[in-house]
Amino acid sequence: MTIINFEMKNLLRVGREKKGLKTREVAQLLGIDQALISKFESGSRKPTKEQVVRLAALLEIDLETLMVAWFKEKLLYEIGNDSFALKAMNIIREEVENSYDITKRKISTNLSTIINEIDALKARLDTFRKLDSVKISQALELEYTFESNRIEGNTLTLRETDLVVNEGLTISGKSMKEHLEVINHQEAIVYIKHLMERNSALNEREVLSINNLILRGIQPEEAGKYRKVQVMIKGSSHLPPQPFLVAEEMKDFFIWYESNKKRLHPVLLAAELHERLVKIHPFIDGNGRSSRLVMNLILLQHGYVIANIKGDYEKRMLYYNALEKAQTKNNKEDFLMFIAQIEKECLERYLNIIGQ
């Protein structure tokens, strides 16, 4: 990585001027006091980590550049010329670099082959996009709604799901909740496709909106809101964070996304976001479906197809076990490989459907 010599105050001022914005306008867009923006640009006040992310997005400044400048100034302020602190920093740097190299090497060894296969399949698909069909997309999206709900215990069959979505029928013997889960999920797919078409960046508002659609009419008072109670995940030893930590964990979630969205392969980025969101478990319900929708939003934005995880017992157990290993043993390799394999299978099937 290139060493950044720019001061944060200059990066912010130049970025604002290039956008043709006044400090007052930046303050209004960020919802903070105008005096703070002036202090950020004079260097008399440092923005918070969250504010750095929002400023980078608003002013179209490379997040890595701005974040490095922010950390550099923060660390210099904290440690000064303390020799012990400097020695500690060198040790930390070596440990972090070693850890990063090991992780990168492990992921590269295990995933490079399948990622290359996925990209070859996508390249083939890109040459035949003219054969895309609305009917094919609708059929595959219906299957996705069926499988995603089946993972969570919904008992409607694929045919019944079709009748509810496309015929507006009520299935005898099935609960209203199961009907709403189908209708809501289908509308959530329409929503993420709308975000894809607008090339909307993933942010808090969009994630809350996805969960709001999933829980609409089922738990209206909790839909699209972070949970206020502690939860446990059935069948898992992973304990999600306490409710008072959720908002802060979600801030870190979006910071991680902004920092890595241009550095990771899209399939790995999508899988990571899925795993990280499920681990936080920010909502009272609908976390799995919301996380899979976020994952597929990322895939669609990069030209891939929906990764549809089957809801049968065998696939569901592989999925849950890979998630459990990622969340309790901090080993994500199995989960990343699982999602990559699902995406590869879905690409192969799509190409087969269109005769390619």
C-alpha cells in the first residue's frame, strides 16, 4: 500500500471543494453542526471513525486513503514520541502483517481454483446476456423465495409458493405467517433488484429496509429495527452481542464493507457480509433471510446470479455447520467455500437453462 502523506484536513477540504460544496451543505447532508466541519478542515478537531466513512462517501474520497490518514494522526496523537509505545507499535505491525499473510495465503490456496471457475462461468454468461429472460428470472427468484423460507422452517411447497405469489391464493392448512413470509420475501427480491439497477451502495438504511420487508405484517413493531433484547440462535453455541452493542457492531459492519468492497472478490465479499451480519444477529427475527438477501444484492450488483442455498436437510446442515465454524472458531474457510460452490452451481444451472 502506498504511504499517505496528506493530512486529513487537506483531504477533506480539497474533497469538499471538488464537489462544489460549502461547509454548511456538508454539515446538513451529514446531520452535524457546521462548526464541526470547519474544525475538521482546520485540524482542531478529529472526526469519529463513523464520520470518516460518511465523509469519504459524501466527498468521494478513497476510504482507504482517508482512513489511513485518520489512523495515522490518531496514533501520533496517542503515542507521541514515547519510545516504549513505538516499540509496541512495531511488534503489533509485525503480528498483524504475519496474521494477514497467513489468512490471505490460506484463502488463496483453498479458494483460488473455484473462484477462477466461477469467473470463467460468469465470462461465458456475460457473452450470452441477450438470452436472459424475464420468465427465467422469475422462476429462479420464486425458487429462491421457496428455498430461503424452507431453511427457516416454512412448510409451503414450491408449487404452493407459486400459487401464493403469482395467483394470490391462500393454501388450506397453512398459517398466515407462512403466506406472509412468501409474499414478503418476493417483495424483498424486487427491492434488492431495484437497488442493483440504481447501483445503490449498501448502507444502514437499505439493510433496515430489507428486514422491514421480511417482517412486514409478521412482527410490524420490530420490522426494520435493531433488537432491544438478547437472543440465542437455536442449535448454535454462538451467542450474538448484547442488544446495547448492536448499533455499534453494525457501524463496524458498514465500515468493514466500505474498506473491503473494492479489495475482495465479489463472491468472497458477499459471503463475508452474510456471515458478519448473521453473527451480529441485529434483528429480532429474519436475520438469515436478510443476510442472504444482502449477500445476493452484492452478487447481483457485480453481474453474478443469485446464490440459492437449498433448504433440504443435507444442504441446510452443511450451511449451518459452516456458519457455526466461522462464528465460534473464527475459521471462515468452509463457509466461504460453501458459498462459492453454491454460486458456481447456480451459474452452471443458469447457463444450462439458456442452452449455453
